[in-house]
Amino acid sequence: GQPFWSDYEFCASVRSLKSEFGLLFAVRSPEDYWLLRWSLHSLGQRATPMELVHIQNNTPTVVAAAKALGRADSWYRLGVKLNGNRITALLDGVVVLSHIEPGCTGGGIGLYTKGALETTFDDVDVQHVPGLTPDDADLALGQGQTMRPLQGHWEASQTQGETVISARREGIRASKPAILALGWQDWPAQCLQV
């Protein structure tokens, strides 16, 4: 992966024999990266923590965790989706946890394992995640992360699973435009296609 990569979903099939394993993402250097980490040490089904870890200056910090059911020596599809500053962890296509981190907007990818026994990775895949993914707070314009009215009156609603954004002209002088900022404030310059 490249340091400039952003807005992607990175997945891999993983089978671990009693080891710690995971996916590296938002890799900016060997001392600055993010890790989706999971440990499976039992052959019986157990709920164990899946963790989002930020490694900075070789110091790991767990920023979010959720228990996920699994067992050693079984195949799982582990994934992480990075969309703007939202990090989403996936297990077999199901969201396990979601976290918003303003400083995490992109970077390279990698694989991680730690332990004395074997970990196997297969079917590694990276796909671009197109467009903004507004959350529920964004639909109440001005309260969310991805849409901020700068001038004029704006409304957002969901119609058949799509977000519809409309400018209301009432109360605005015809000479003034209605302006809505899209994206996260810490985004680098982007090209918007409509």
C-alpha cells in the first residue's frame, strides 16, 4: 500500500493456530500505523477481544475493543474499512466495532501475526470505498462529521437508502449562494464528482 491511500476496505481470510493476528492499516511509517488485532488461543468457541490499536513511536494504544466469538484453527474473514476518519472493523462481513478518529485518514496496509504457531492469510483484497458515508447525525445537518452548512438553509433526508441533500431558498437573498461543506475537516484536497 501507499501512504496516500484513503477511503478503502481491506480484507483477508485468516486461520490462526493459537496466535495473535491482524491487519495493519493507515501505515505511515514502521513507527506510525494502526492495527486491527485479534487473538484466538482456544480450540473451543470463546468470545475474545478484537482491538483497534494505534502504534505511534513504537508504543501501542488500544483505542477501541469489542468481544468477538471465535476459535483457533478456523477460517475467518477479517476486514477493516477506512472512510474519512471512521474506522470500521468487520468479521465475516459483519461490523464488530466502529470508531471515529480524526487523525486516521489513510495510509498503507499490511498483515500482522505474533506467536509461536502458524498463522495463514489468504484472499487478501483492497477495494476503494467510494463517496461519503454520512452517519445519522449528519442528517441533522451541522451536528455530524461529514456535512456542515456554511451559508444558507440545508436539509438532508434518506430516500430508498440514499442520502438526499437539498438547499432551501427561503430567507436567503438571491445574490447569496447556499454553501454546504462535504467531507471531514482534516481531509487533504479531494476531487468531487456529482
